[in-house]
Amino acid sequence: MTRPAIVTGTTSLTRRSFLGMAGALGLALAGPSLGGCARSGAASAADGVEAIQGRGVLRCGVKTDVPGYGYQDPATGIFRGMEIDICHELAAEVFSTTAQEARDRKLVEFTGVTAKTRGPLVDSGQVDLVCATYTITEERKRSWNFTDPYYTDSIGMLVLKSSGIKTVLDLDGGVIGIGEGANTKKAMEKMLEDQGLKDKVHLTFAQYMDYPTLAAALASGNIDVFALDRSILGGYVNDSNELLQSDLVFGEQDYGICTTKRAAELAGLCQAVVSRLVADGTIKALARRYELL
């Protein structure tokens, strides 16, 4: 295998019935560390739902380059995807309206985030929440609040059809392209260990700042594999590439909505909305609409 140069670069549950549980859920999400992270009462109020209502817009951190989840059309600037729709559902709850009205009235202000910037952006208050294929991990839960998962995915490996790579064994000595701040490297290393291939397949990982750049690196041969969550990879599949061993399922990723530890009220509202969307089948309908893998 040629080693390319490494680039570093209708349920009966209503919205209000769910919100009745939001306070308790918010406290549960915040956990014992809430007190240690809380700021003064006045400052903390700035992170509450009332402050968002006063501002008149919910600020959401979303992906801009992930078809099906969060994608911004470069020609029109319009955002589209499952997570964009979820953000409108959240705004509908905040402003006591419908998701369609939230969209029509532009009650959501979208900010593009990457795997590297989404945590700092919510920490700094530039966004109220992050809904951006953010995988829930125990380590991350120590720093932020996460809702229950709204979608579960697994890692996929995209290779060029012309590469001759047909099995994981063929990856020995190869370069795996991954996103900055993602946990793909750990997932792949665990997969090799679970498959008994740890000492047989040796990999080099190259991080890239965004997915289009990763896709371009694969197309040009700078990397051998574009490794990422399968649903995200679905937006980059074309006639020249394919999923490697599509029946190999590993590295399950649970996506949740992220808020700061100090925003307990907002965390509870997000949890209530996610619970409703999962229970009433909205999430499944969105997955079908956006053809997520």
C-alpha cells in the first residue's frame, strides 16, 4: 500500500407534560458539579430560558458541512438537516410556538461549529446549546450537560474503490483521516483490539479540520480511509468510493444536545423536547427524510 504524506492540518404526551418534568431532569443532568460551576445569580440568569426569550432568538451551534444533519447551502446560506429541525423544535418550546413558526420567524440563530470548536463556543456563551453530532461520553459529561441520545450511529470507513482495500487487514500501514476533536481514533483502536488485529494492523492517523477537506484528501490519495460516523459519511459517498466492510459495526456514537453545567433550566427543556421527539416518532421520520445511513 502506498503511504501518502500525512496532513496535519402521535403520542399522547404533550410538550407541557414533558416540561413538567424538565426541572427535575435539568437538575439530574447538572449533577453534583452544578454548584461548583455555578456563577453569581445575576450571571447565571443570563444562561436561563427567560434570558433567551428576552433576546428573541435561540443561539444554536450546528454543523455546516454534514449533509443530513447540519448543512448550509453555500449559495443560499440556508441550513438544512435533522439537527436543524431539532433546533427549531427547541425554539418552539422556548417561545411557546410551533416549529414551523419558529422557522418562519427566524427564532433560531445558527452558528457553525466543528468538533474542535463546539465545546469552547458553548462555554463562552456564544451559543446557548450545541446540536451537532456531539457524541455523549462520560468524559464530556463531566464538563457539560447532555440530553439522552436523540440518535445512535456507528463508525464507518470510506475507501476508494480503486484502492484495492477490501478488508480491515488491508489497512496495515495505511493513513486514516479523522476529524479534529472526534473520538474516531479511540473507536478504531478498540475495534482492532476486539477483532484480534491489534498486532497485525498498524495505522497512522491524520487529523483534518473539516469533512469536505477529509473527503478531498481521500479523493486525492492523501489518506487511505475517511473514517467517521456512518450517517455523516453518507453525505460523501459517490461513484468512486465505498464503505469498507459495511457489515462491521463498531464505535457506536450516541448523539445528544450539549449545554453548559450552569444552564440547568435549558438542559431540562432540551431533555423534554428530545424525549418527545423520540417518543412520538419524529426522530425516525427525520432520519428517513434525510436518508441517514
